[in-house]
Amino acid sequence: MYIHSISAAALALVSLTQAAALQARDLLQDLQDQALQNLQDAESNSAVTKRSCSVFNAEVRRDWAWMSSKERKAYIKAVQCLFASPSKSDPAKVPGARNRFDDFVAQHIDQAISIHGTGNFLSWHRYFVFGYEKALREECGYMGSQPYWNWFTHQDNLRASPVFDGSDTSMGGDGAFVPHNGSVGGAGLIPLPSGEGGGCIESGPFKGVQLNLGPVSPTMAGEVKVNSTFAYNPRCLKRDLTTFASSNWLTLENLYNVTLGAASANIATFQNELQGRFAQGFLGMHAAGHFAIGGDAGDLFSSPNDPVFFLHHAMVDRVWWIWQALHLDQAKTIAGTITIDNNPPSRNASLDDIIHTDSLNLDDRKIGDLLGTLDGTPFCYTYL
Ligand SMILES: *[C@@H]1O[C@H](CO)[C@@H](O)[C@H](O)[C@H]1NC(C)=O
Ligand SMILES: *[C@@H]1O[C@H](CO)[C@@H](O)[C@H](O)[C@H]1NC(C)=O
Ligand SMILES: *[C@@H]1O[C@H](CO)[C@@H](O)[C@H](O)[C@H]1NC(C)=O
Ligand SMILES: *[C@@H]1O[C@H](CO)[C@@H](O)[C@H](O)[C@H]1NC(C)=O
Ligand SMILES: [Cu+2]
């Protein structure tokens, strides 16, 4: 038995039991509806009139599964265009970059240890995905918005997901099966069994694509680390769809916890639960997504080599966006330091800290300017 539709008001009540929420036909849809409602209410109650960006005119990012074949093909074509366009990275710094897609990989490699387990984790990745979406639009003629990978369907059969089914309207299928001993997630603490892939992507649009950078910190057995951080290392894109990771951690229970449950209390508990409790064997939804894709996507540094990275991080961003809309009084707070899991110990991140993006054609921005997706500058988008 499921509850037909939890009323918006009921959802907002902390008294709603977790069990009730989990029985809901679609917790995610209820959260989404409540988030949009809260943003609309906030706007109609706001004293500020005539904002250039509003929840009513913002770009809308959508679920890959809900896009038409034509829309998906337009997105895929634009991503392929980035792979075919010249790099803008400084060759002295990034000798291995060969194309525009590599610039994004290089940016993430360069900053990896100061953008994960830090106070800028959410805002940095929000800006990164935005920069990618902007490049698709401005440099590759894409007219749509950045799609997301909805984690909460096909968790028990990733190969059937419209993101991974290997059709020409997917982001490519699994890797070819190469026997291996699995992967190790969660900063080396959480062993994951091998999926049915492990080799080069076998089907769909990214079959045969050439990667040039990384792996810098490979996590799948048998992968060989590149000799120097930005060296040229041409090879195929490897995937190992790992249902073990998706079915264990991409769960409605975990979604509930970070949006309405104990972990939703403040930005620190939210982002920490989302990023996992590795010492306790809990991968968390962010890392679980990376390891569900597997292969190149499991590398802390060079994970953007797999173009699904951007659909995954759009979903991370969407869950943050939902949390923010459900906690409007805390939406513009941050927590965490400026070093990965505060190692080595460092000061707290501040709203005035600058996010730099080198060759991505984005202006440097303060973290504080990257917290609202409807602030107009630089962002004006919502999710559906
Ligand atoms: C897996 O690990 C075992 C034990 O270390 C080893 O004997 C075996 O060769 C490995 N298999 C592969 C495919 O690497
Ligand atoms: C690293 O360097 C060694 C020795 O120069 C070479 O044999 C190997 O192919 C290189 N590996 C990669 C991944 O570039
Ligand atoms: C919810 O998150 C908190 C951390 O904030 C954690 O202690 C707790 O175990 C989580 N609950 C579930 C059911 O996972
Ligand atoms: C850093 O932030 C934490 C809470 O997120 C706070 O308890 C601590 O006092 C802050 N440290 C400094 C030096 O401001
Ligand atoms: Cu990252």
C-alpha cells in the first residue's frame, strides 16, 4: 500500500514519519513539488518586485528519462562537439589536453583536493556543471539545459536505465566485460564487487571515444595511474556499471535523510551525509553515483572523463537545490574547511572565498554568489 499523494503541508512537517514517507509512491516527486512551491511562495511574498530571474522564467533542468529522443540526441551531439573542439588549456600546464572536453577534466584534476570534503564542494560543482552547460550552449550550439540522472529509478538494474542502456539515445552502455577484482570506493575504505563491465564502453554514442588525461587516482582493479598529473595518456573510456553501489546507497531512505530526516538539520549534516561516512562503510549518494558508473568515473581527480559525470553532478546539485528550497532560512549557509576532509587542518571556508575556473570561460566568483540558482547572476535555473 502506498500513500497516494502526501499533501505539501504534510511534507513540510517534521512529524511526518519516515516510514510514511518511504511508503510514498514517489518521495522524490513530493520533494520536488514542495521545493518549487516554496520558491514560488517566497517569490510572491518578496518585497523585491520585477526580478530579472524568477522561478517562472528560469531555465529548467530535466530528467534525462523525460527528454525526447530528439532532445537527448541534441545533448549528445553537443558533448561530442566538445570532444571535437580545440582545447583552451595552457599547454605548458596541461600538456595532455587535446580538446575542449579535456579542459573540464583538467580543471577538476587541478583542484580535486580543495573541492571535495570542503566548504566549497557543493558550490564549486554547481559552478562547474554550469560552465559545462554554458560551453555546450555557447560553443556547441546546444539549445537545451543540462539534464540530470535520476538516481532513483533502475538502481537494481543500471543497464536498463535510459542513461546507460547503450542505445543511441543513452549516454553509452556498460564497459565490455573484463574480469577484475572490483573497485575500492570511499577514500580506499569501501570495497565494491566487480560489475559486469570494466572495459571500454561497448555501445551507444561514446563507444570509441578517446580520453587523454588521467587516471590520476584509479580505483578499479587493474587500472594504471598516469605517470604525471597532466600527461597525455590516450585510451578508451572504461565503465563498470556497479549495481551493488546503486542499490545500497542510491536509496529513498538516504534521500529522505538528507532532505527531511536527521541529516537535513543544517548544511553541515546535509553535505556530510551526501558525501558519505566512509570510515563507517557508508558510501553516501555522491560517491555511490560515481561508483555505480564505475571505471573512469571513480577517480577522485579525473572522474569528469566520463560524460555522465555532468548528469550525476546535476543530480547532486538538484538534491542540494531541494534541500535549499525546503530550508530557505539556511539556503545561503556553508560549512566545512578549505582542505579535503580538513586534512591537513585548515580554516573554515568563507562566503567570500573565490572559486577560480582558469580556462573554462567563466568569471571568478565568490562562493556566496553561487548559492542561489535564481539569483540571476550567474545562475537562473530550476529543476523539474
Ligand atoms: C583477483 O585477486 C586474486 C587474489 O589477489 C588474484 O589471484 C587474481 O588474479 C585477481 N584476478 C584478477 C582478474 O585480477
Ligand atoms: C609511464 O612511464 C613508463 C616508463 O617511461 C611507460 O612504460 C608507461 O607506458 C607510462 N605509463 C603511462 C600510463 O603513461
Ligand atoms: C541519517 O544521517 C545521520 C547523519 O546526519 C546518520 O547518523 C543516520 O544514521 C542517518 N540515518 C539513516 C537511516 O541512514
Ligand atoms: C568553523 O565552523 C564550525 C561550524 O561549522 C564552527 O563550530 C567553528 O567555530 C568555526 N571555526 C572558526 C575558527 O570560525
Ligand atoms: Cu568532483
